[in-house]
Amino acid sequence: MGILLTCLILLGKILLVLLAVILLILLLLLFAPFRYQVHGTKDGDQVDGLATVTWLFHFFSFSYLIHKEGEEELKKETDLRILGLSPRNIKKERAQRKKEKQKEDKKKRIGRLKKQDPDKYRQLKAEALAQREARAQERQKEAEAEARRREAERLEEQAAEERAERKKLILKHRKRRISYWLRGILKGLVRLAQGALTVLLHLSQLPALISQKAAAFFMGLGKTAAKAGLWINFLTDSRVWAATGLTIKDVGKLLRHVKPKSLKGQVTYGLEDPAATGQVLAAASAICPVYGPDFLLNPDFTQKCLEGKADLTGSFRLWYIVYILLGLLLNRNVRYTVKFLKNRREEED
């Protein structure tokens, strides 16, 4: 009985430790800030970009790199590290070490064999050379067979093209015959008669078709009016307006929370339309003064261009995002709006 009680106490302590560790990790995830940095440069045809997200003093880091130079394709690379170690690199290094160890063991075995039994070593070496030559001859035979196969396919395709060309010439010659034109005229007359019969049949069914279309139109009009009335009632509902206002307010809070804390750099841009360039400058004028003189935006009204560099840094905490989302999900007006939209979508599907 005492042993069982001791085991239960030990198990309880282990569970408490695990629970404490899980709780500590959750608290760190919620309250430890996630920091992000974005760096971008464009100079002519060269494009470089690097986005990095770190957490808990670089315990976790994730980076996304893009690079393009000249006419080459855009290169993209991702890198995930935990405590500075990359799981992907660890796997590659382990495989590389395994290969190197196998090569080293093979060299050692060959060296021991060369010292202990020189005759057997020479015999094995001769057999290895023979096998190597046999593999080389086999690869050469395979390459020759592949070349013959490709040549046969090419000749077959060429013969098929020649047959198709001869067939085209025969058909072209036949089309010149008078009988061909007579058959075409007869077929045209038959098709004309079929078309006339089809038109007469459709004319006889026209009144019924018009009545069906009219009924369907008025039924659709009634459904559209009912649906429009439903949407009008929805859009004029005070609960919807309250949910919309709360959502806009909370989204603004989220944007202010995750917005960059620092923005530095200088960008020169230009669009095809000078008016569009001015509109972009007017929209950016409301943002750039927030970061002071560290970021300069230079418009070019004479040509289309985009060059410069920019660096931005910021941070956010998960607890604030979770707090905002829970506030929205628990709001009865938001739940009513989401439920209405979900039901409408299911009915349309």
C-alpha cells in the first residue's frame, strides 16, 4: 500500500510539473512579444528582400528571403531556426556525416586489407576495375540503344508527316472534282430543309415558350424582391450597425498594435499616369510624417520607376490579438451578423 501511494504521489508531481511547463509556455506565447523586421532594396534589375520574425530573445526565428538579379527568375528561400539551429540543416549535416563516416570506414577496411593480404587486395582491386569497365560498357550500350530509339521515333514521325502530307494532296485533288461540288450542293439543300423545319417547329412552340419565360421572370422578380427586402432589413438593423462599428473599431486597434514602430529608407517611384503618382503621394503623406524624416518618398512624374530601400521594425503580442478576437466573438451583435451571412451563403450554395 505504501509503494502504491508513493507511485501515485510521484505521478502527481510529474503531472503538476508538466502542467506548469505547459502553462509557462502558454503565458510566454501570449505575453512575450513577437518582433518582426523587413528589409527591401531595389536597384535597377536587382531586387533583395528579407523578412524576419523572432520570439523570446531569438529562441524561435523565421526568415523569408527573395532575390532577383537581371533576367533570372525570382529566388525564394525560407529558414526556420530554434535556438539558432535549423532542423533542415541538422538533417542534411547528419546525412553528410553518415556518408563521410561510411567513406572513412571503407578506406580503413581497404587499408587493413592491403597490409594484411596484398594478394587479395590486388584481386579485389582487379575485380572492381572489371566491374567499373562493365558498368561503363553497359551505360554506353544503353546510350546507344536510346539514340537508336530516338532515331527510330524521329523516322516514324517523319514518315507519318509524309503520309499526312500525301493524304492532304489527295483530298485537295478530290475537292476539285465536279462530283464533290454536287454532293456539297445536295448536302446544303438538305441542311436548308432541316433548318426550315426546325424554324417552323420553334415557331409553333413560341407561345408556350413565351408564357413559360414570363412566368419564370415574374417568379424570379418576386424572389429578388423578397431577397432585396431581406437584405434591406438586415442593413438597416441596429444590431448590424453596432457590430460593424465595433469591428471597425477593433480592427483599428489591431492595426495600431501591429503597425511598424520604426520606418527608415528612401524610395523613388513613378507611375505611367502623373495623376496616379500624385494620388499615391497624397495617400502616403498621411503615413510618412508619423515616422519623421527617417523615411523619404520621392515621386517621379516623368517616368515609370521604382527604386530605393526601406527598413521597418515592429512587434506585437498575442494576448492583445486574442483579447480583441474574443471580444468580437462574444459580442451578440457580431454573432447575429455572422450567423445571418452564413445562412445566406448556405442558401445560395
